[in-house]
Amino acid sequence: MAESTKNATLQLDGKSFDLPIFSPTVGPDVIDIRKLYANAGVFTYDPGFTSTAACDSTITFIDGDKGELLHRGYPIDQLAEKSHYLEVCYLLLYGDLPSAQALEDFENRVTNHTMLHEQMQYFFRGFRRDAHPMAIMVGVVGAMSAFYHDSTDITDAWQREVASIRLIAKMPTIAAWAYKYHTGQPFVYPRNDLDYASNFLRMCFSVPAEEYEVNPILSRAMDRIFTLHADHEQNASTSTVRLASSSGANPFACIAAGVACLWGPAHGGANQACLEMLREIGTPDRIPEFIDRAKDKNDPFRLMGFGHRVYKNFDPRAKVMKQSADEVLDLLGIENNPTLQVAKELEVAALADPYFTEKKLFPNVDFYSGIILEAMGFPTSMFTPIFALSRTVGWVSQWKEMIGDPQNKIGRPRQLYLGSTARDYTDIEKR
Ligand code: ACO
């Protein structure tokens, strides 16, 4: 925990209260209000946590005004260009880039945990075939606590480590099997001679009836999508994981809570919603109609893939994703993709409109990711599961950091109560 170097003073009812201020390594100062209620008898009010730091962390930093995202200090664009997903996983989990030997060891450990307990197949089979893959993932990830009892004791550092590796290793298998089950095809077992992204593609797209060659271009693009989604500091799903784990719940249950939160269209579900919106727009001539709808206060429609709680400038991941979309479509020989065309023209039209610029609404990571995933052959229902498997390392890293923090206590927000004051129960015949 940082040392306080200065104080803020709160004047309330003729009394003054000193509140320590902490300075982060980068970013705005933070006022410590932990003793506010004990000393002054008041709470703070901040629905949606727009101004509240709920923890300290050394993992990820976002400067929303600059459009900067750093993992352990390294800019996301450098990681997307020069690194790869498992190296970024190591960085997020352990704090530094690995040596060649440490990376090899880590990759071996992950690879050796990619299979699921055989019994878990029957768990998948309990779902309806038309279940959304995210529904299956919420259930199966939660069910891991019923299969891997030897890594649920959160007080044991070794068990925490094993649970972390298991989650990162098994999530692609779970996501791919949710997809296979949904499409009615047989489950494809992981193969340990393939890299993380190639293995995932193979588990999704190969069938026993024929050989499947992983396209290295698609594998690289897949790996980049994983990398760009790996962590994003205290977003809704990560905060959900932290809140769930603050009670001492086991890691699989906590990550299942993160998957559930991610599903919503305001968060990870935006990639599916965005592609569906781009398809609905269909042709560039319909863009003005949808922009008008997004601006209309009486219409609940929002431009999906646009806007972000923290970024008030370009989401740096969106820049890489846009470039990647161009590259992938080009390399796959897909010319004049109508959805990409609509996306590009929609971006230009929105950024020329004062409504979006004045509210600082820019494309986020999900604006272009769906176009790449669709070109790879994924249905829209798989977009959010792919986000979930990518983000697992972020959830796990934040969870490990939290459990290892001596200040960790159960999360328990307060409220501004506006309900009835105490009143006597009225017997039913008198109501
Ligand atoms: N289209 C139209 N208007 C928007 C949009 C949008 N996509 N996003 C925000 N606005 C408007 C709001 O109506 C609001 O206007 P007002 O001040 O006149 O009331 C203003 O911009 C601020 O929006 P808030 O909802 O208050 O901002 P918040 O930080 O709470 O929400 C969010 C951020 C949820 C991402 C929002 O921008 C949104 O719904 N975007 C579309 C969904 C999306 O793409 N989500 C993915 C986020 S990134 C991720 O999770 C990977």
C-alpha cells in the first residue's frame, strides 16, 4: 500500500476531517475515505463506481484521456505486435516478461492442463443444444469446482497457482466444446503440439471426418484477439470476480461469476451486438438513420462498439483491431466485405458528428473484433465466449493479487436508503 503524503480536508457541520491522499505511480490521486463513516458518520455516494478506487493494483493501467493501456507498464500496441498471448499471460500473472526458459516452462504447464475431466462431457450434454455458448460456459466453469477439488483451497498458494493454470489452460477447451455442442458436432480433444491459438481453432473447426490444417494467418489473428482482451483493470467482470472472491469463494465459482457479468451487451456481449447491428444497417446509405436513432433520447438504441467508461479517446485496442481486420480480410482474399465497409463508414460518420465527439464516444475494442471473428468462421454467439476465454488470465491475475493482499476484506458497499422508515406490520384483513 502506498504511503500518504498529503491530506484533503472535508468540512461538515462545522467540523473538519482530514482524509489521507495516496499518489499512484501514474494516474490521478486517490482520497482515502475508509475511516470517513467511523469519524464523520457519513458515506460517499457513487453508483456505478465512476469515481471510486475499490483496490490498489500493480497489473494494468489505463489513461482514458490519452487512450493508453499498459500491462505491467508495457503498452498494449507493443505487446500486440511483438509478444503473444501466453507471454502476456505470464506477464500479467507474475509481473515481468519471462526469460526464454521461464516462458517454455509456463507454456508446458498450460499445455499439460488443456484436457477436461472426462466426466465433464456429461455436464455439457445436460444442456439444450440451442443453449447460448455463454450459458454453457457459466455453468461449466462454475462446475469446475466440482471436478478439481485439489485446487479450491484459496489459503494454499500452490492450489491458487494450480487453479490459475487450470483456468487459463481449460477455458479454450470449454469454449470450443460449448460451440461443438451447440452445433451438434463431436467434441475435439486438445492437442499439445499446437500453440494456444491454433489448438483453439482446431478444437472449434476440425471434424473427425477429415484432416484439419490450422491456417497460420488465422492463428496469429486469433492470438492477437486473445492478447487484446487479456486484461482491462477494474472493469465490471473483473470487479465481479473480486467481489465474489472477497467472500472466500473458490476460484472456479468466482471466474464463473466473471463470465456471467461479461455476457451483458454493455460489456463483453457488445461484440455480438455490434456485428448484429452492422449487419442490420447492411448498407452505408442506412448509416444516417442509425446515427439519428443513437442520438435520440427516446430510443434505447445505442451504437454498439462505441463509447467506454474509461476511454474518452480512441481505445488503443480498437486501433490494432481495425488494422488486424484489414490484414485478415486481405490475407484471406475477402474483398469488399460489406460489414467492414459499413463499420468503416459508420466510424467516419459518427466521428464527424458533434454528438459523439462532444460526449467523447469513440470505437472500442469490440467495434472491429466481430468482423475478424466472422471472417474466421465463428458465429456471432461465439464472440463473447472468445472474449471470456481471453479475459480469464486478467480475472485470474486480479484474483491472485487480491487474495495475496493482506488488506483484502469482504466487499460490502453501502447505500443511500430512500425507502420507508420503520412501520408496524398490518394484518392482511386491515390492508
Ligand atoms: N451510442 C449512443 N450514445 C451513447 C453511447 C453509444 N454507444 N454510449 C454512451 N452514449 C451516451 C449516453 O446516452 C450518455 O448520454 P447523456 O450524457 O446525454 O445521457 C453519454 O453518452 C454517457 O454515456 P453513459 O452510459 O453514461 O456512459 P457509461 O460510462 O456509463 O457507459 C458504455 C459506457 C456502457 C460502454 C456505453 O458507452 C455503451 O453502452 N456503449 C455501447 C455498448 C458497448 O460497446 N459496450 C462495450 C464496452 S467495452 C467492453 O466492455 C469491452
